[in-house]
Amino acid sequence: MSQTINYQAQSPTHEIESKPFDEKNQVEHVNDVSAAKELSNFKMDAMEAEKAEHNMTVLEAVKAYPWACFWAFVMSFTIIMESYDVFLIGNFLALDEFKRQFGILDHNTGKLVIAAKWQSALQMAGQLGALIGVFLAGPLTSKIGYRWATIVALIAMNATIFVMYFADSLPIFFVAQLLEGLPWGIFIANAPAYCSEIVPIKLRAPATQVLQMFWAIGSIIVGAVTYHYNPMSGKKAYRIPIALQWMFPTPLLVLMFLAPESPWWLVRKGRLEEAAKSVNRLGRKSRLNANEIVAMMRRVVENEKEGSISYLELFKMPDLRRTLIVSGVYAAQNLTGNLIANQAVYFFQQAGMSDQTAFALGLITSALQMIFVMLSWILTSYYGRRPIYIWGTAFNTVMLFALGIAASVGKSNAASQAQASFGLIVSVMFTFAAAPVGYAIIGETGSIRLRPLTTGFGRAVYYIVEIPCIFLASYMLNPTGANLGGKCGYVWGGTATVCLILAYFFLPEMKGRSYRELDILFHRRVPARQFSKTVIGPEEDE
């Protein structure tokens, strides 16, 4: 009896003491199991979404993401404004009334020309402003998003056009171009990044390459406008083309207010529900699983190295390599034919064409550029970025040297026509390879965490290289400068050769790679020529 009483007396005490411990362990065990199950489900969802993107054809991707295509189109349209004004200033140098108002007499030819120093200054002012703009774009976009950063830039664009419209001296034109460049920098930094983030893998190339198409459209509009107003007298010959810039910002402002934010940016900010809503706005709900797609984005964001979002991070491995690729591709645009393309009308004049013929050839060049950009979409989507970029640059390098040779055989009608022909080919081929393919590479190279900063910094390098190149190009072509004409092909052929060699050794193939796979490839420091051959398993995280 005594033993029984003792047992019964001890039993409740034992139960009271052990129960909290058991419950705690049980809760912890349940939480661990629950967390493991959630992690497993999360990874499975992410893998399923990535697999679905890999298995899509280009046409299926368009059908699944029709609104993503539309909003990429809208964002890319902002590039028309930079293109319009860059080509406008280039065409003003050849516009009769502009030369009458602001030119000086060239005693060698007896004609009015814009002085070489102002010719260079006017063409680099916008780029100098854009250089400041791209450095503002990265931090601004990282903080408030692509959508609101673009809206702010569009408002600023509307205001700065007033300064250029009422300019009555070359110094005021310089200031106006400088101010307009600020929003340009935000447009060009954000557009390739936003376009690459809102579409699936198979549409990244065409969605970013459409930027070059709008660049060509901007030049077509400018070519048609200046061709029409060139024979006219009075300030309206250049003020009306300036005023036409107001066609673009306000409609785009309304559209960007209605546009969805990049779901990748929302995931980076931890706003997962909003990211899922954004995914649903970009695609067809019947074809997509928004939760799986957001899980795929979370997987990439969480796998990327933790750290501050600052320009300093761009110079730490493995992001340093990505920064160098983006910067190199941007810089190469100025060294493989871009400056001849941007000064096509003026180049044709210096090659011996009449003013009206030069404007007509400039318009034809712009139309051909748009066609070749669209051809580049198709080839890049199926054959990849690296081969199109390298072979296109190689062809342009040969054409640049051919241009120099044509200018060295003496002055004749045949030599002038040959120079004009090679100049046209260089301008068109630039928009087939180095320019549109470059935008595809730029849009997908940077890590998700640092993408706004990477594209912004890369574009800054573009302007840093372009500004001295503009002075050099103007000096080489201007009759009051070196007056080299087509012999400038030797200079640009040499720089294009350097770019071609660097691209061969350091430009990787990123066609068909998810952002997770690209993160792993860069983290493992896979050589550029091995990118396409390296297999990354769907379950790998690094």
C-alpha cells in the first residue's frame, strides 16, 4: 500500500514537470517539419516555374505574356526621345537655316558651317547630362521602382524641352541639351532592365532589342521632319522640329502611370503579394501560376549574395565581371560604327552628296536600320547573342577599313559614292549586331539585386567613352578640323578590331539561361566560351 501511495503521489508531480518539456519539444518538432515542408514546396514551385519558362517556345511565351510585351514596348518607347534629340542636333548641323542663324563662313568652301568646337559641344551636351542622369537612375530606381522613376523623368522631360525651344544662341542650346540629358539617362538606364525583368526567358532578347528599333524610329522621324523643313527659311525651320518633341512625354506619362511595376523589384522589396498581382497583369492567368513564378523569383533573390545596394558592390566579385561585360558592351557601341550612324546626314554631305541627297540617304539609312533591328530579333532568339554580336562586329570592322580605303583613292564621283555606300552599310550593320544584341546582353547580365545600378553604370561608361569620341568624330569630319571624310574609317576600324578581340575572349553566351543559372555560372567563374556548354541542374543553388 505504501508503495502504491508513493507511486501515486509521485506520478502527478512527474507529469506536471515533464509536460511543458514534452510540449515544447513537440512544438519545435512540428515547426521544424512545417518549415522543411514549406521550404521543399517553395523550391518545387520555383523549379516548376523555371521549367515552364525553359519549355516555352517564343510564340508560346508571347501568348502567355501578351501584356508584358505591351509594357516592354511602352517602356522602350521612351528611347525615342533620346534618339530624336540626338539625331535632331546632328541634323541641325546640316540644316541650312540653323547654319544661317548660328554658323560661320568656311573660307575654303565659301559656305556657312557650325564651328567645330560648337559642333562637338552641342552633340556632347546631351550625353553629359545623361551621364549625370544614369548615376541618379540607379539609386532612384532601387528606392522607388522602375515605374515611378520613369514617371519623374517624363515630367522633367516636358519641362526641359521649353529651354531648347526658346534657345536663341549656341550656349543656350548647349544648356538645353544638358538639361534634356538628365531624363534621358534615367530612360536608358531603366528601359533594358525593366524589359528584361517583365518577360520570360524566351522573350528577353526581343523585348530588350526593341530599344534599338525605337532608336531607329526616332531617327526616321527626325529625318523626315528635317528633310521637310530644310528648304524653309526663318526660325520655324528648326523650332518646329524642336516643338515636336512634346508629342512623346505626356502620352507616355499616362501609360507609365498605368503600367505594372517589375515583379522582380517587388520581390526584392519583400512585397510578394504585389509581385503576384504584377505577374497576373503581365500574363494570362489561365496560362500562368503566379505563386510559382514569385517562388522562382524569391529563390533567385534569396540565393544572391547579401550586401548593401551601392555602386561599390559592382566592383566586388562576382559582380565585377558582370559590370565589366555590361560596361564593355556599352563602350563598344561608340567604337564600332555608332558615331557614323548618328552623324549619317553630315557624313554623307562630307562624302560629296548634295544637301537634299544627304537628307534622303539619312532617311533611307534609318528605315533600313529598323528593318535590320527586327531581323536581329529573330536571329538572336534562335542563334544566340554571342555569334551574332561577334560576326556582325567583324563584318562592320571590314566595312570601316573599306570606307577608309575608298576615301584614300582620290577625289571622284565614284569615290564619293563608294564612301557613301560604305557609310550606309556601317550604319545599318551597327543596328543589326552591336547595338540591338548589346541591349539584350546588357538587360540580362547584371544580378537581380544590383541590376538598376549595373545598367546605369554601364550606360555611364558609354557616355564617358562617347563624349571624347564625339569631339574626335566632329574634328575628323569637319572642314575646319582634320577634314578626313571617309578616312575616319581607319580610326574606327582600329577601335572596332580591339572590341572584336575582347568580345571573342570575354563575352559569354546567355541565350536560354534563367537568372538563377546565370548567377551560378558567374559565381563559378565559368570561362566565357564555356557558358553555353556548362550544365546547371534545376535543383542547384549557389
